[in-house]
Amino acid sequence: MKKTIADVKVGDLVLGTDGKFHKVIEKTTAKLSYHMYEIEFSNGKVKCSNVHQWNVFIKNKMYTIDAEGIYQEFDWYKGRHVGTKDGPMIVNIRKIEPEIVQCITTDAPDHQFAIYTEGGDVCNDNWKGLGRMMKNEDFKSLYKQVFDSNGNITACRREKCRELMVAANKVKTGNYGDMNSGRLNIENVKELYKIVSIWGLAYE
């Protein structure tokens, strides 16, 4: 039976890269990741955050590398086996939009399993409510990093302002600034913050 990460519980059995079932021993809390990748393997595609660890085999020796490293040095890792010496091969990798992520650890020797989708494709109502809450909280946290308690914009890197724009659009689609320049539409950002702070889970 196929499950999303949201439905998997500690103690469940999941299929590993070695073709065997392994017990889930740990499950992380859900969080919003701005740096997401979709990795295509010879047996399917997987979504994961940039810091997700993969065991890659090079000349029968195992190396642990995160998704960001695979992306940056793709030509080197293309065609390499993951999980086990004869496990699925890396075919392609691409950046994708931010998503809520969650991961599990199993008792398999490599701690991995075959369907590492980390929570993006979930459908139950409780999870959707959690997703909305996390989007709002993430937006408010970034807002407080960019604006001081008096509502004045602080000296911050353009990248932080861009992150705030992305978070705002996750809460409610709108014009929150220019992504190229990193210049905020301050009025719209402040208005969204006011609504979210007062009404809480205001948007899908």
C-alpha cells in the first residue's frame, strides 16, 4: 500500500533501496523548505530538501552527499548508484518550488528507503491545516527579520527580502516586490502581515 510521509508512523514497514522492508524508527517534524530539488532516478523521481543526505557509491565505495552537492556537481554524480552498490542510478536533478518537507529514518543499513517524497503530496485535512499554519508562521518570522518593532525596514540582504516575498506569496498570491532587485512592496507586505497577525489562518 502506498502512503505519503504524513501518514507513515514510527514502527511501520517501508520498502528500502535493497528491495527489503525496514522498520521506521524516527520521523522528523514538518517544516517549510525554500531550497527543494526533484531528483530523477532510474526507478522514479523523488522530492527532497537541499540538505537531504544520500549515500552514493563511487567505485564500490559509499560516500554521503546532500542534494545540494549532487546538484552542484551533477556531471560527477550522474549515473552513480544510491542506497546500495547496485541500487537505482541518478539520472537528473532540478530545482523546484518551496514545499513543506518531512523525512523518516529506518533501521536499514543506509537509513534510506525508495520513496523519499518528503510531504509535498499530502491530502488529509489536518495536514492542510498544518500547512497553512506553517506558511503563516514562516511569513511572520521572516517579516520580523526584515522589519523592526516600529515597522521600519532594517538593513538586510536582498536575499532575505526575496525570501520574504516567496513566503508572502505562499500565504496569499500578490505583488510583494520585485524578485530581481529584491525591492519590497512595503505597503502590501505590511498589509498581509497585519491580516495574518489578526486573523491567523486567513488563507489557503
